[in-house]
Amino acid sequence: MATITFNTSGITFRSPGVGLNTGTNNVGNVGLLAGTNEVGNVGLLAGIHEIGKIQITDGTTQAQVDTISNSLRSITNPHSKVHVGDSFVALDLKNVSSTTRKWMITTPDTLGYTHIVFDIDCTGECLVLITEGGNRTGGTPITPINRRRVGTPPVAGVIFDTVVSGGSTDGATTLLNHRSGATGQGSKTISAGGVRGSNEFILKPNVKYVIAVTTYADVWVSIDLDWYEN
């Protein structure tokens, strides 16, 4: 059992093995031993820890504070995925003239999830429909690009097909249904359309998602998929 002695100069701790220096620990000068404070991995450094000074570390690198605003320097979770190599993009551009064209995403059968934002733009009026749970067959896949362009980054688990055929359904669950833009007489484009998700979707593993874009004139469709796998 630890012995704590209160006196006028501070608090004296006397007990072997409890991870505290023997001697007087004045207010503001805690003085914990290095390497002996293991419960919860507190990770206090050896020496004096003054009030108002807290070190945050992963055991190797310390968190930094901005010297101008005095705020903690940090990045968002999606941004951190770029740094570790878990963030991907896949792009496609197709001419779609008064018809419906489909693309398909197949998520990997893993314990992790696909966190994705859809960005679909058309040079004319279009209807964008994204559904979950289809049984189509994909073809002509596009290789996703890892946002981390240094070293040997991981390969994406998501498959992005630009040709969709066969099967009997695009899926019963609708994630997005959006029509925008305008077409005038003689199939003349008046204004462009498109949709961009303001929030990410967390997709189910081992499931097919169909992106169906219907156009009402001779327009170009641009698809930008932005996701990370976690």
C-alpha cells in the first residue's frame, strides 16, 4: 500500500513499485517515473510535468499545436486515409445520347467497409439513379487510383465496371434518385445537370450497386467516385 504524507511543501510519496518518485512532489511538479506507468498506457515522460502542459503521442510522434492560433493541429479521418493509402478515386467519361447507360460498383467481401461519395455530372439534362443489391454482370472495369502516389500503396478492393449486362434487377433499394438540367425543342440542351452527394455512403460488403444515367439529348456524362476503404 502506498504511503502519502501531506506537508507544507507538497505531497511526499513513499512506496516502491507505484511509479512515483520518492521525495517531495510539489503542486505543478508531478515527477512521474518513466516506463513504470503502464495502466492505460498513460505514457508520461520522465521528469517534471507542469500544470497546463500535456503531451499527446502515439509513442513515436507528438501532436503539434499551431503557434498562431494555439489550436491543436489535426486532420479529418478521410484525409488521414489518403496519408495511409486507403483512399481511392475512379473516373469515367462517356457520351450518352437520349438513352440510359449503366455503371456498377462491387464492394469487396471483407470485414472493412467502403465509404463513398458519388459525383456525377452531365452536359445536359439527366436522371441519375443509384440502387443497391443488383445481380447484373459487370465488364470493362476501370482500375481505381490510390490517392497516395508515393511508395507502393494498397490496391482497391472495390470493382468499378463501365459495362453492365445480364441479370434481372439493378437492386430494390434506391440510394439516390435525382433529375436535373433542361432540354428544349429539337433535343437542344438548355442547361446541364448532375448530382454530387454531400455526405458519404457506407456501402455493404460484397454487394453490387448500379449507377443508371438517363439522358434526353446528345450529352456527355462524367462520373467521379471518391472513397476510402476501412
